[in-house]
Amino acid sequence: MKNTDLQALVQAVEQLMQRNAELKVHNKALRTERGQLLEKNEIAQQKIAAMISRLKALEHDL
């Protein structure tokens, strides 16, 4: 293996390691965002269920 081949291989590994680190950071951000969206979804479902209950109560009062 030539010195230039070895240098190219080292450079490729370094680039892959950098890309892997970037992807890990991005993955963590996406997981955080997913958690926040799941929480918002749960809150929205609770609000909708409460609205439906109030509407049913109003319907029975009429």
C-alpha cells in the first residue's frame, strides 16, 4: 500500500467519523423533538376528550 493510499484511507476514516458524530447529534435532536411532539399530542388528545365530554353534557342538558 502506497503512502498516498494510506493517507486517503485515513482521510476517509476521519470524514466518516466526523459524519457519524454529526448524525449522532442530529439523531439526539430528533429524539428530543419527537418527545416534545408526543407530549403535545397527549395534551391535545386530553383537551379533545374534555371538549367531547362537555359537548355530551350540554347535549344531555338540552
